[in-house]
Amino acid sequence: MTVPHPEHVGEPGSPVRARRASFRHGQGPVVAAVALGGTIGATARYGAGLLWPTPDGAFPWTTFTINVVGCAAIGVLMAVVTDVRAVHRLVRPFLGTGVLGGFTTFSTYAVDIRDLVDTGHPGTGLGYLAATLCAALAAVWLGTTVTRRALARRRR
């Protein structure tokens, strides 16, 4: 690849200018929206963990609640974005993948289960594993279903 002379970088047709335009109009804004949203969501989750810490060996109610509420919100968001109207192309990456993806946490869920098992609470760990999975799936379904029904009633 030939490196353009610094004087020609900003000229129309230059490879550098084409890459910059591709970034601005391609995946660059999507990556930025996800990163910004993820920062917001992860900060909210971290704050919730500080406000409601889980004692050692106890059921991790904070992480459980975060994941269930986040899944319900994802169900609502997807119903609204797919059923209501076209939205800006960055709404789903920002809110869905970014904010709600950063807010919900599979990694903390997995670490919580491992910690419960390692500290002699395998029953609590197994209960947490099953309860989170069932509640999260139910929350997505409920969020989507209730939102779609409310939107259908509103259209009438």
C-alpha cells in the first residue's frame, strides 16, 4: 500500500479521506453508540451493586434483579422499535446493545454462581442459575407481549 503524501491526505479520492468517510457513515457511529450506551448501562449496574451489595453465600438479588429488569426492558424496546415506527439506525445499538447490554451482566451472573459453589452453597448457586434463566426469559416474553398488546390497543 502506498502512503499518500501528507499534502494529499485531504484531497478528494485520497485513501485516508475515503477511510474517514467510511468510518463516519459505516460502523464508526454504531461502535460509538454501543460504547457510550455500554458505559451508561455498566455504570448503572455498578451503582446498583454498591447500593445493594450481596453478603457472602446469599442469593445475589441485585444481579438477579438487574438481569430480569434489563431483559424486560429489552423486550419492551424491541417491541417498540419493530412495531411502532422506523427509528434512527443508532437507537437499537445505543439502547439495546449498549445501555441494556451493559446493564445486564452474564459475567457477574457466572462469577456469582462459581462463588456460591466454591464457598459451600451449591444449592443456592443452582437455584440462582435456574431462577435467573427462567425469570430472564419470562421477562423478555412479558415485556414484548405486554408492549405489543398496549400498542395494539392504542392504535384502535
